Amino acid sequence: MIAADPAALGIRTDGDRSGLARRMTLVLVAAVLAVSLLSLGAGASGVSLVDTLSALARGEALSPSDSLVLFQIRLPRLVTGLLVGAALAVSGAVMQGLFRNPLADPGLVGVSAGAGLGAITAIVLGGALPPALAAAAGVNLVPLAAFFGGLAATLVLHAIASRRGRTSVATMLLGGIALAALTGAASGLLIYLADDSQLRTLTFWSMGSLAGASWPQLIAAGPLMMAALIAAPFLARGLNGLALGEAAAFHMGMPVERTKRVAVLTVAASVGAAVAISGGIGFIGLVVPHLLRLATGPDHRRLLPNAALLGAVLLVLADLVSRTIVAPSELPIGIITAIAGGPVFIAILLRQRGVMDL
């Protein structure tokens, strides 16, 4: 359980870490700018950002190939990485606050599993769609299927966990686990039916990648992630109150049920859109908010924006490593985040072992 922090509820204490959190925000903003420039300037094509900016400053026109690489490949990939990283990290912070457990993960509510099932269905059975429908969806068939799969999982889970206008967090957790198991079984059946080319696509997609990032995909999925990121800070006070327990938060006058519903919908929108556009990327939503909570405290008023910034930084860095370490090929981002996040997660478990009786 996350211990209640008086400072998180607006009470001044000698151990107030709000100043440290503000300094962390400034550092993370600078880090976002730095990794963005690094991402735009690095890649297998050899196009230099410095040379490009120098040419633009001199009034020279870019070559068609340089313009294509920078504005149609690297820039949408960068924006996608920033949005997906921020969405996953903020979703993790919201889930940890909602369940009052620092080891909670966005996958607990079954959104990721539902989105994965939608994508797998589109990859394996997409060829059976009517030609007119397949042509209308085009390259967005898999992202659209993933998003609607995540949305369907959220609606089913909400129906399971809600009764007489109240939402049970415990039922939501157990229902999410059961729903993830069911969607996993359905995904396994579809994978069994897939051919060799589909299996390769499924394998690469399931480990996460930004290789297919494009402006049309961003136009489709970006607004959902942006809306979730804008809505999340308005949950901060409610999540701070839930740290005391639902009964205490209710008696303090906080809209507990509304906070829970908005939190679940926020996570569903952000994770569904993120999985739709990037595939399965683990550990960002789990590790980022927990590290920030250890460093700057549990106040969600500072935790949520800092989680967005740190998640964006780490995912862009992971993408940069994935596409340069074996250039001109690239590794799935999920491999990079697992290699980096696995040891951190083990360290967190060891640190919390005494407190959580693990």
C-alpha cells in the first residue's frame, strides 16, 4: 500500500520534497529537448541534423532524400516515441495510485491484452475482410483493431466491476487478471492458426516497435494519448486522497467513484492508443512512476507530469538504441526496455521485500 503523504494533501511538513520535484521537472524538460535533438540527428541514413539546420539557416533547400528522412521518418517517429512513453508512464502512475500499490502496472486492467488480441486478429484474419473494408482501413487496420480491442476490454471490465453505480477496485483487479487470461488464450489460438509470414509480423509487433510510425497513425492515435495526458493531472488530488483509503477519501469530500471511473477511462484511452501505434512495450509504466515516487515522493500533482517527461525520455532513448545498435536493422524496443527494466524491477522488489512481506 502507498503510504499517505501529508504534503501530498497540501499539508506543509519539514520533509516536503516539492522543491526537489520542481527541480526534477526542469531537468526532465531539458532531457526531453536533448534526446529529441539526438533522435532527430542519429540514424542509419547518415543525415546530419546539424548540417540540415545549417543549410536551412543559409536559405538552402533540402534534398528530397534529406527532407524525407527528417520530416517523414525521424520526426513522426520521435513524436510517437514521446507520446507513447509519456502515455505509458502516466498510465502506470495512475494505476499505482488507484490500486494503492507501487508495483501496479497498466496491464492489470486487461487493456494491453485486449489491444493485443485486436491487433493479432487483424494480422491473422485481416485477409478475410471484404476488399472495400480492408481498403478503407489500409495501413491503419492493425492500429484500429488494437485500439478497439483495448476499448472493448475496458467496457467489459467496467461492467464486471461496477454495481449500483459503485466500482470495486478489488473486483477490477481480479477481473482484469481473468480478462487478460481469456484474451491471452484467444490470442494463442489465433497465433496457432497463423502462417509463417504472419508469425514473423506478430513476433515483431508483440515486442514493440516505432518502425511503422507515420503522420496518419499519429493523427489517428495521438489525440487520444494527448487527451489522456491532459486529463491525468486533474486526477492528482483524488489519487492523493485514495492513498488514505476509499472510506477516508470519501469522508474528506472527494468524488471517489468519479475518480476511479475517470482513472480507468484515462488508462484505457492512453494504453489502448499507445499499444495500437507501437505494439507491446513493457516496464515503462511499471518502473518510471515507482522510481519517481522513491525520488520525489508520492504527491501526484508532481508525480504525473514528471512521469510523462521521464517516460518520454526513456522510450525515445530506447528507440534510439534499438535502431542504431544493429543498424541498418533494428531491434524491437521491448527487448531494450526489458533488458534495462528487468534489473531495475528486481531491485525494486528487493528493496520493498521487507515492507511488502515478499
